[in-house]
Amino acid sequence: MTNLDKLSGPKLPNMAEPSQLMTEDTRAALYVALPVLSQGKKWVLLYGTWRHGISLSTLYRRSNLSPGLSLLVSPNSTCL
């Protein structure tokens, strides 16, 4: 890794689509806090109220489609 790579931060994985809630700085901070085994994997939107409506059962059903680590981000960019 060169000094330039260290200054520019981690190379973030591709996302299935651009985030409407997280900035690149927020993504970078979150990425370095992820477990090493989760780093480098593609980020996929499983549920968004603007796309899937406001339904808790839809959130649960879509969450079951992808086993493993999940991240919930609220509109004020709070990560749960």
C-alpha cells in the first residue's frame, strides 16, 4: 500500500445502487468498523421505504432473503 492509498482511505465495495442516506464519508467510516470477513462484499439495498413502502412485514421478509450481516440505517443516518 502506498502513502497515497493510505491518505485516500479504504477502497469501498460497489453498491447495487447509490445510497440516498449515506455519504461516501459515512460509508468509509462504517466500512473500517465492519468485521474483516464482511469487508469487500457488495452492499445491496434490501429494503427502502421509498421503494417498498412502510411495512414491517416487508422489512422482515426481505431481510430473510440475504443471510449474514445486515445494517439498518435510519433517515438521520443513525446506523443500527
